Amino acid sequence: MLTYMATLIELDHSGDLIKIDVELEAGEQPWRRIYATPDFVAWLNDELPLLETTIVGGDSDPLEQVDAIFHEYVVGEHMHLDRRFKSLSRTPDLFVWEFKTPDVRIFGWVPERDVFVCCFGDHKDEIETFSRYGLYMARTAFRRDHLNLDPPKAIEGKDYDDVLSDAN
């Protein structure tokens, strides 16, 4: 018996995933794509705007930080590994990645090169205080594994060039 699996574009049309568009400056073109689960979009719209920075002397709030990192990602800027974009390690490897801002962590996976699917976001201090890295990694892998997405569902690589290309 054949089972039909969907592509990212089909999942976007069905509402199982939502493409996140960022505002581009004149002359900028999108290089990479970001998708998100509906729950992540709800967090982005409802909870992220309420978060406050805990960085002493911080000049941007968490919402501005996420907007900036999404913009950098979409236009194809180099994403500094470990500082802005990081593969999270666990045994067995779940191939979960995170966007990192001074105040926020966003967990997701890379289904194909230059595409990120956001699953969960939270304030960095909450994650560290309550040791939630393992929880978010497991929940992200579970969500990905139960999404009706064409295999392979994630790139099983840890190197920058496995998952990203730069516009420049």
C-alpha cells in the first residue's frame, strides 16, 4: 500500500506549516526560507511580544532580536555557528537546530538546504533555568517525525555547508 507524503509547499497550502515572510529592504531578495508550525506562529504573535530583554544594556527587545535573525537568515547572510545558528547534540542525534539571539532560542530542523522549520521558541533564561534543552529537542524531533512530510524529513548533517549556503 502506498502512502502519500507531502512537500513543504503542500504543507504550507494545507496549513500544517506556515511560511514566514520577512520584510526586505529595497534590492534585497530572499535566499533562504523559513517555515513554522501553527503553534510556533501563535507563540511568535502572542508570547514573543511580551518577553523582555534580560541583557544588561541590551539595545533590542526579544521581538526585534528574532526579527533581525530571521532577516539575516532569509537574505542569506553568514550565520555564525554556535553564536547565531547551532546544531544541538544528543545521543542518538535528533538533528535539531536552534536560532540563538541574546534572549531567545528557537528550535527546529532543516528539511532541505537553506530551509528552516521553526517548532518552538522560548526565553533563553527559562530554558537554562529549567533545563529545557532536552525537552525542546525531543518535542521538535517528535513533531517532525509525525509530520506528513516527504522523506528525508531532516538533513542528517552537522556542518554549515550541509544545511546552509550564503548569498555572498
